[in-house]
Amino acid sequence: MREVKSTAMSAGDWGLLLALSALWGGSFFFYKILAADYPPFTVVLGRVGIAAVLLHLYLLARRDFLPRDPRLWARFFVMGLINNVAPFSLIVFGETRISSGLASILNATTPIFTVLVAHALTRDEKLSPAKTAGVLCGFAGVALLLGPEVLEGLGRDLVGEGACLIAALAYAFAGVYGRRFRSVRPIHVATGQLTASTIWLLPLAAAVDRPWTLPAPGVQAVAAFAALALLCTALAFVLYFRLLATAGATNLLLVTFLLPASALALGVLVLGETVSGEALAGMALIGCGLAAIDGRAPRALLRRFGPSPQGANS
């Protein structure tokens, strides 16, 4: 695997991360709508299948064709399995048993797993005290933001909770594995892995769910599938692979800390909801965690208020 020097994220990277959190934040809501009427493999097949078709149409309109390298397509199939098929299906299954709020908290363990996986499998994303503290601080912020009433359900359904935790671990491995696509354009990686995911899911959905026996989707389900495929998948994965190439796996998967904060901000801006003190404290903890992982703010404070080189040697 080609290694590159790990750097702090640029302002543009942070902007893309915020946009990605807003796009992915809606997926838990749409999953909850669709999981009430459709089994997990069918929901995920609809999500990745529609997104793959949309991206292929986009590339076709631009006369931009995917690479045909068999080794690259083998990687697309691995990425599709660990980044889409397994975690998406596990989260949809988990949300049939636990609340979407608890699912999002469990999903926020992704950066914790990613820090550990990246430390073990990469040379340039090693564990550091600041990174560890930042990840734990961000996770605590997510739990505080969503409130104690969500955590009260923790432990009641170990199967559903375990499914969401395994999904988070799969995302961690996918973030590290996705570094192999640094030399491939993000639109091609997104299209290739979503196409591979669709091929994985077609026989699974046919054998397990038998979707032709299910009721035809109504207006609400069609709208949920369309939003899930176009915004939360097709557009989101183009941003995902662009960020992965520039920011690294650990920084990229900080997006799971931002998902609840994005949902809260949308509720305030769009629905006029109020924000509790606990939620503000949670968002502050998330911000501190992100700043610690990014590293620039702590280094600036150390330069300004830390001991001078002369004082350190005296």
C-alpha cells in the first residue's frame, strides 16, 4: 500500500466533512421509514442500486468510462462488501430492534475503531495521546448531545446493538482499505464500489427477502429511497472518496461524530426546534475532540502559552 505523509485537514476538507455529515445524517431517518415495511437487504439494494444507476448515467452523459482493470474491480468488490453491503445491512437490521438515536451513538464508535485499525495497519496514521483523547472526547459529546434517555435503552437488545457495533468496525476497515484508491478518481471509485455492492446484494435480496412478494412502495417510500440513493449515497460517496484521498481514514470517519450535531442543527434551522443545555455541552465536547484530533489548535496554544525553549532547558 502506498503511504503518504499524514497532515491536518485543510479548511476545504473540513467543509467537505460537514457536508458529508449533513448528507449521511439523513440516512438513519430514511432507514427508519423504510425498515418499517421492507427487510434489510431490500432496503440496502434499493439504496446502492439506484445510486449506482444514477452515477452510471452521469458518467455516460459525460462520456466518462470506468477503468476495466480486473485488479481494480476486485478491490471495488472488497470495498463494496465492507463499506456498503455489510454495514448498511447491519444498521438497517439494528434499527428494526433499537432506536435510531441509539444506533447513531453506536455508529459514533467508528472513529474509535478506525484509530485502532489505522494504527495497526498503516504507517502514517499512528495512535497518539492527542488523537486518543480527541476520539474519546468526541464520543462522549455524541452521547451527551443525544441525551440520557437514548442511553437508557443500551443493553436491552444486544443483538441489535451488536449489529450496529459490527457495522462501525466494518466502516473502520473500509476507511483504511479505501486508501488503495488514492490514484483513482473519486467519481470512479464511488461508481465502481456501488456497482459491486449492487451485484453482491442482488442474489442476497432475492434469496432472503424475495422482494417481488413485497408490497409496492408508496409515495413516502419512493421519496425515502430517492433521497437515500441520490443524496445519502451517490453524492455522499463522491465526497467520501475525495476526502479519503486528502485527509486519511482517521480524519474522514470523524464524520460519525458530526452526524448527530448536523441533525440537531437542521432541526433548529428548518423545524425551529430548541436546543437544551446538554445538547450544547455535547456539541462543545465534539468540537474539542475534533480540534484535538486535528492538532493545529493544541499546537498553537502550546506555542503561545507553553514554556520557551530557554525555560525548558534551564
